[in-house]
Amino acid sequence: MKDGFVLINKESGPTSHRIVDIMRELLKIRRIGHTGTLDPMAEGLMIICIGRATKLANEILNDKKGYEAKIEFGYETDTLDRLGNIVKIDSFYAKSEDIKREVESLIDMKKQIPPKISSIKINGMKAYKKARLNHDFVMPERNIEIYRSNYINFSQNTLQLSLEVSKGTYIRSIARDLGYSLNSLATLVYLKRVSIGNHNLSSSLSINQIEQMVQNNDFSFIKSVEDFFPSYEQINLSEYEYRKYINGIPIPLQGTGKKKIYFKNKFLGLGLIKESLLKSYKYKISG
């Protein structure tokens, strides 16, 4: 099985870990991971790493994420989404122009308190486990970035919006905070991830589609490491540089940043130029 990435269109219901388990069963390989959790309620784009491409998971984990969401006002659940139990109810009287103003002002939000029902560890234990054991604890505030926040529609107490956010931003918390900013309560009722970095949901496949391709011995759904990073500049090594590269010796080279490394048009892996030295970076194919 070749190293690479799979763009999956997850349906609402299964956990991200369940998607990883399904891919392990389909591909008969253990070395598989994902690049950012998508809540069970949520649907949309997941990127799965296969084989040695798992070393590159953090390169994708740190990318911006794009979402489409629906938020219902007037109540709050213990999970901050529609799968939870309603714990608070309040009236809601805001006008659509007030809601639009608050949505557009989200880009000014720089900090956020994550939901207690999350995988964030508090003193060595995941927060959701503490919550289910009725432990008394406070979620620490974290830094976030909201790069884009667009109001789409408001009808029957439900707001539709689109967002582009940084790693670690919880849309459930954004829903809660929007409710508070409008002197009410709110709960996330729909979430679709539509992009991760430069990769879009339109390029993904469902688990059922992937199952059919595997049955036909068609693994073209796996994007190679070479193809997955089209924006990385290509560096073509000379014979002398190639010998140094395969032996792990830094190569003096002007420039900066991550590169795709080639010798005689053959892809050798990824490299990083730092302080005018090129070194192998996380993924290297033996010469």
C-alpha cells in the first residue's frame, strides 16, 4: 500500500476514530490517522493519512478549516449541539440585522472557552470523561482565529452562516457565545466542514464510494505525498547534492521554507530550507 492521503466526505453519525477504523479494515493497514477530529454530529471533509504520510498529519492539522453551520437560538444543551440534552431555555427576540452584526464581528474574537464535552485533556483526563463523571472543573481559555464569518440567512430562530477558522476552534462554542452576545442562548444544530487548507469537500469521496473502489482493486483515491502539496516549490538536485541528501548531509541552498525534492525527475520526498541549509523534512523516499 502506497503512502498518501484520502479525502473523505464523512456523513453525520460516526466518530472520526470510527472512520479511521473503517479505513484500516478496508486497506488492511494499521498505520492510518486523521488530521483533525470532526464531531459525530458533523459531516464533511476529513483527511486521512496512510502509511508514512502519518508523519505529515500536523502539516494539515494546522491548516485553516472552512465550515457551513446552522445555529438555533432559545436553548442550550450540555454538549452545545443538537445531540445533547437541553439544560437551559430562554426567550429570543433579536432582529436579523442584530444577528448579522454579531456574526460579522466574530472575526474580532481571539479567545474561546472550549466545550466541556471535548477531547481536550484536563490534568491528564479528557474533558468529556470528567464531565460524565460529574467532576467540577473549568475549561481553560484558548487562543483562536476566525478569518472569515459570513451571515447567510436567518429564519424560524435558526441562523445559517459560513466560517473559516484556525486549528482548535470549536464551532459549538461560537454558537454558545453568539447566543450570549444576543442576550439569549444558542445551540449548534448542523455543521459541515467544506475545506481544509487548499483541499475542498468537492474533491472527497464517501466511505461507500471508497469501498466500491477497493472491491475493484482501484486505489486511485489515495493522493500521493507528491501530489498532495502542489504549492511546495520543486528543488531538483545535482548528482553531488543527491549524494549528500540520501546520506542525510545538509545541502547549502538559498531560500526558505518547505520544498519537494527531486533527482532526475524522481520524487525523493520533502525538504526544508532553514538558515540556507536544505534538510530532509518528515518524509523521505530512499534513494
